[in-house]
Amino acid sequence: MYVARRRLEGSASTARTDTFTGAVWADPVVPTTDGTTINDVFFSPRARTFWHHHEHGQLLIVLSGSGFVCPDGAEPARIEPGDVVWVPPGERHWHGAALDSYLLHRAVSLGATAWAEAVVDADYAAVVGG
């Protein structure tokens, strides 16, 4: 058993740049264990992930702010504090902050993450109404 006290003791917030657009920071909550990674991820307004999918799925728990999650080929869904999102294994998607709000969510990623291309500014603005 492991009890986490908000974040992994002794860990530092890390800027995420290679697979995110905009200013994004992550705090590990617990060490990656049995292929499960848990991070609190802070997105500045308009910041977002690249397209990606997870080997065994992903759970997103919105802690504060406002944003979107978007499966490939579908309209984005607004997400707000208290919302819980289940992304099934292998479903290509992106998630991030709204145009005018930050977003903080806890991401529970199961198995390997496969990253793809960026969600370009014009495409992001077109689907979220900006």
C-alpha cells in the first residue's frame, strides 16, 4: 500500500514541452507503478496535449478550471471541476484548457502512451469556438 500526500515527496514540477502546446506543468502524485502513471497536470489557457492514446486507457479527474477533451472524429466535450473522464484503451484523443481558463486535472494513465502530432492552433480554435 502507498498513501500519497498530494504529490510525490521530493519531486519537482516539470514543464511539459515535447508533446504539449502552450505552458503545461506536471506534478507526479505517486511513482509510476505496474504501468500506471498518476500526475496532476496544469494547463495555461489554450494549452493542450498532442493527439495520443493509451495502451490500457486513461482516467482524467478535473480538479479546477475549465477545458476540453476530444476523441478523434468527434466534437470536443467541455470538462469542469468534479467531472471524471474515462478514455478507453487505444482511443486517440487530446485534452487541455479552454480559451479563457486554466485547467488542472489528475491524469491516471494506464500502460504506455503513444504520442502523435500536435493539435494545431487553427484546428483547436475551430473546435472550441475561438
